[in-house]
Amino acid sequence: MTTPTRGATSGGVKALLNRALGLSAALALVLGLSVTGSAATADNLDDQKAQLAQRAQDVQESLEFLDGKIQQTAADLVTYQGQIPGAQQALLDAQGRVAAATNEVNALTVRVDAAQQNKAKITAQLDSDRGKMDSTKQLIGEIASESYMSGGVPSNIGLMLGSGDQTSLTGSLDLADTVMESQNSALEQLAQQSAANVNSQARLQAVEAEIKDLKSKADDALKKEQAARDDAAAKKAAVDKLVDDTSRLSKELEAQKPAVQQQIADIKTQQDQIAAQIAERDRKLREAWLAEQQRLAEQRAAEARAAAIAAGQAQAAAEQAAEQARQAAVQPGSPSAFGLIHPFAGNIPITSGFGWRATPPGTIDFYGTGGYMHTGIDFGAACGTPVYAAAAGTVTVGGWTNGGGGWTVMISHGVIQGNSLTTVYYHNSSVVVSPGQHVSQGQLIAYSGSTGNSTGCHAHFETWLNGRAVDPLTLL
């Protein structure tokens, strides 16, 4: 029998096998991204990270049976693409901080310049005031000196004060009054200048303190600006790297596209074959079961007919009783009669369910179907986790298979109440049963792993009812 790969629906196998076709290349997305792209709409960074991880996982699942390197490349591409808008927004934020820091530095520089100019004015005023004070002190000293030396109002004091009449007594008295007034005025002026000088000195100290504080703030602002520039440069480098990595991965996938399409075609052929084999085997099992049921039905019908005739019933009543017995014998029952159990002990989470998956946005849909059919469920089982038979049956495959499934177990559970069932277990690290071996429900059959085309430990589990893949959760 051809080695099994991921299964497909009988009669709908071609539609099923589109599931391998969600290869995430998004070859035209990267270089057209705008720097003004908005960040992800998740409420916080943890949500954004989880969303990106889920998108990457979806892409890997869509390529589960392709080459592991292709899976990883496609998943990485989706991750990088998802990170670019956020990285660009972070760059814009960093550039905004640079602008704000630069404005702060410029504003502080203007304030420092203004304070320096104010200091220069105050210093000039102090120098001027000191000159005036020196002149006033000199005048007072000269008056006092002349008066002392002449024993009264000096003869030349009128010339010093601008008075011409120094000969008469009246003139002398007036001159004396003038000398006193001039001296008092000079002393008052000296006091005023001294007070103004003290005030200017206080203002100068305040301005010098302001300049010192502004320079300290300017130094801090310069450091902040440099840190913001460094951060912006790092953010820019991160964006550039994401764009470069995305472009590189896109080119890698584009270069591998022919090989990927060939691999998909090969896998499709293998899956078609195994799907046909499962369908054919189950058809024969059901036919054999139906033949046996019909034999038993005829036997029961004959018995019912004989009993009716013996009871004196009419021939028509006897035939009706026989037909009812015949129909009851061949009527299919519920698939739940298989009584499937989970293939893992404990609460192993299901990481991917059964059903149609739309091709992730921005990815290449090679077959143009818009998605793929996930024909089983994936359990997030760690490598080495024991795998148990979901029901009793006969092992039809127990070993390595081509097509990406790795170490595989396939069990035929025969026909119960007219329904045939086959279960498949992929990506195991090892298998402990052999083809032809009968296993009981719950018996150890393998250990989970990441063999075949798989990028991480997990278990892919499928159920085939009457030759068609169905959701295992409807039977478990």
C-alpha cells in the first residue's frame, strides 16, 4: 500500500488537498509599505505578539506537509510583515522625541543667550554706577580736604562749585550754604548709587544663578536629544532590517516556488492514492458487512415468514413481517458506536481544529481556492508524549511514511453498525506497533514528535468515516 500522508475526503480529495497551499510569500507587500503605516490594532504589545504568533502558526499549519524550511521561511515572513507597521510607528515616535528634545535644546539656548545679554547689561550698569560713585566720593573728599586745610570754606571752593562771589560776607555765607548743600547732595547721591549698586548686584547674582540652571538644563536636554537620536537610529535600523529580511524571504520563496509547486503536486498524488486506498478498503469492509447482514436478514425474514404462516396469518402479512426483519438487520447505526477515546492521556490542548481555513491575508494561494481544508485536528503534545489507540482495530500502517507525515500509525477499526472507521496519527517520534497487529482501545501505539515536514512538536490526528475525513471531535 502506498505510504500515507495527510488524508483527504473521498470524492472530495482534490478540494481537501488545497490545504497545503497557503504559502505565505506576500511578495508585493514589503517594498510598498509606507513609513506612516499604523501599528497593529491590538490593545497591548502582548496581544500584538500573540496575534503575530497565531498568524505564523496558521501559515505553518497550512504548509504542514511541505518542507520544514519552507514552512519556517513562510512563517518568518508573515511575522516580519506583521512587525513592520509597529516598528515604523516606533520609529515615528522616536523621531518625534528627537524633535521635541531638539526644540527644548533650542528654547533653552535662546533663554541662555537672553540671560547672558541681561548679565552684560547689569554688569555694564554696575561699572557705570561704580564710576559715578567714585566721582562723587572724590568730590566729597576734595571739599572736605580743602575745608580742613583752609580752616573754613576754601578760597577756591566757588570755582569748584561754580560760584563767583567770594569777597563779601554775604557771599561767603551763601557760599558756605552752597558747600553744605552740595556736600549733602553728593552724600545723598552716593547713598542712592550705593543702594542701586546693591540692587544691581543682587540682580546679577540672580541672573548668574539662572544662567547656571539653564546651562544645566541645556546639558540635560542635549543628553536627552542624543539619547533620542540614538534610539531613533536603532529604530530605523530595526525597520531597515525587517524590510530587508522580508524582501530576502520573499525572494527566497519566489525562487522556491517551482519546487514548492512540484512538491505540492507530488504530495497531492500521494494523498490521492492513500485516500483512494482507504475508501476502497472501507468500501469492501462495508460490502462484506452488508452481505453478511443481508444473509442474516434473509434468514430472519424466512423465520418471520414461517412464524407468521404458522400463526395463521395471510401471505401478505407474512411477507410484510419478513421485510421488516430484513430492513432492521441492514439499517446502519450511529458512528458513536465506535466509542472513540482521546489518543492522549490528560488534558492535551487542541491547537488547530478541523475544517476550512481561509488563506491568510497577504499570502499566495497557489490553487486559487481561497484557503485549504484542515482534515484533522492538531494536539499540542510535547515530543515523547505517549499516543494511544482511539479504538480497537488492526494496524494497517506502522512506520515511516513519505509525503511529510513522518512516523505514522494508521488503524482500521472495521465496520460497526454499517459504518467503517480508520484513524491516522502523524509526526510521531517513534512507533511501537506493526502492520497487521491487532490493538485494543487505549493501547500504546507511538510517541508524539515532530518528524516529517514539521517545525515543532505536535500530533496530527485524523478520523476517516466511511472513506471520508470527518471532524474527530464529532466522534470522540
